[in-house]
Amino acid sequence: MFKTTKTFSLIGFLVLYVSIRTFAQDVHFSQYYANPLYLNPSFAGSVVCPRIIANFRDQWPAVSGAYTSYSASYDQHFDAISGGIGILFLGDRAASGTVNTNAISAIYSYKLDLSKKVAMRMALQATFQQKTLDWTKLVLPDMIDPKYGVVYETQEDVKYLSKGIADFSAGLVFYSDKAYGGLSVNHFTQPKEGFLGTDDDFSRLPIKFTAHAGALLNINKHRSKTTKRLGDMSISPNLIFQYQSKLGDGAEYITMNYGAYFNYYPLTVGMWFRNGFQNADALIILFGIEYEFFKIGYSYDMSVSLKGSGGSHEISTQFKLPCPVKQRRIRALNCPSF
């Protein structure tokens, strides 16, 4: 009995340790450009008129208690401040709500015309994040009977732990009518998000770097630069590199994301391949529809690295609202919808 209890104690510690440590990696969305403010804060105000976006991701549904993530954002360009304002909300539920993260961000992006054809946006992002750990949803060693399983109530002093932190990020993006590219740096202050107030590097939120580039190439030569017509065709090749270190244990998260979209307005199909430097991760297939002010997309991650996980499902919606007042002519960032 003593050995059994020790075994369960060790297993419980390792499960809790791994769940807290691995959760330091940022939430991942596969419809990169359908969640633009999360990809790079410099996209705030990039379509000029008001925009509302909502995203939902169900990761590894075949694994009990895996991850569900969602986000919502609003952004708009304002002439008076020569840039865009954005609000981003992010939520994540891990292990059936055992570990929960909620974050809200305020973004300002400054627009600068470099020439008649090229512009850039530079952004700062301030975030407040609240993370909670619900111990009541954990199975502790004294709840387990060696013969009958989980049958007892724990005698431990279970807690509902919570930690709030301030976080800061920045980004920039360059763009013309046909090409775009940018860089974002998240968590550059590396705030401590550990529940127990430890001072080691494990408790810090590691910096994440994202570099992205792509092009939007019109197949219809007569296509208007400002409006889309039924049957308009274009292709969009893209590349996204992401790096996030894990302080303390030396582990790193590095991926290359290769993808392309084919647009036959109002329909879009796309395919991405996400590849880590040590192993392949997933093949991503996307279908979307866009008509005037509304967009909706669905994507499925076919997992290569984790068999039997059920892959990942993701849904995105976007509403573009009319500008409240007539804006002076501003070049909108012409990038993929999904």
C-alpha cells in the first residue's frame, strides 16, 4: 500500500509538473491571417474600416481534457492618431478547465508611408493576463483505492490558485499592393506567471518571435485593387517562422509554416504544412467563404506528430463594418483572409 501511494504521488506530481511547464507555450491558431492581431499587433487598423473577428479552436479532441482556445478582436484605423487601435481577447482551457488562461490586450499601431507604393505599421501591445489552476479538478493520491480506483474525498487542502500579470509585445509590418512581411516579439518583458511565487526561470513567460512574409498575386489582370467581383482569382504563397524558448530547461519551440491559398471569389481553399526542426507536426487544410463584409472559415489540422489525437478543428468569422466617417484615402493591407 505504501509503495502504491508513493507511486501515485510521483505520477500526480509529474502530471501536474508537466502540465504547468508545457502550458508556458503560447496558444496556437492555424488560420493565421484570420486572427491577424494575434499573429502580429501591427495588423491593428490594417483594413482601415472597423473589423470584428472571432476564432475558436478545439485541439486534440480525441484526447480527454485537451485544449480549447478562443479569441475575439476589434480594430480600426483613425486618421486623428495616424494609426490603428485594436482590442484583443484570448481565452484558453486546458485539461477540462483545470488550467485556464484569459488575457485582454490594447494595441496601437502607427502607420507610416515609406513611398507611394510601400507603407509600414509599427505597434505596441499591452496585455493583462489572468491564469488560474483549479486543484479541485485534480485526482490526488489519497483519493485512490488500489483496488476500486477513485472512491475517496481528498484530505488535502485543495486550492484555487490565480495569478495576474502585465505583459508587453511589439510588432511591425511592411506592405505594398502585392507583398507583405513583418516581425512580432511577444512577452519581451518575460513576466513571471508561476502560481507559487518562485524566482526561477521556469516561472517566466518566454519570449516568442514570429516572422512572416507572403504575396497576393492576381490572376485576373483586370481585377480592381479596391473591390472584388464574383470569379476574381488570385493565389497567395506564405511563410511563417515562429520561435519560443522555454527558459530554465532549455527546451525550445521552433516551427516553419509553409502555405498557400487559392482564391476564386467568394471561395478560398488553402493548405499549410507546419514543421518543427526536429519533426513534422501537421498538415492543415482550409476552406473559406468571403462575401462583401462577411467571412467564415474552417480548417482541420491533420496531426503527423501525435497519432490518435483527433487533429484540431478551427472556425473563424469576420465582420467588416462601414467606416463611420469618410476617411482620407489610405492604403489597406492586402493580405489573405484566412
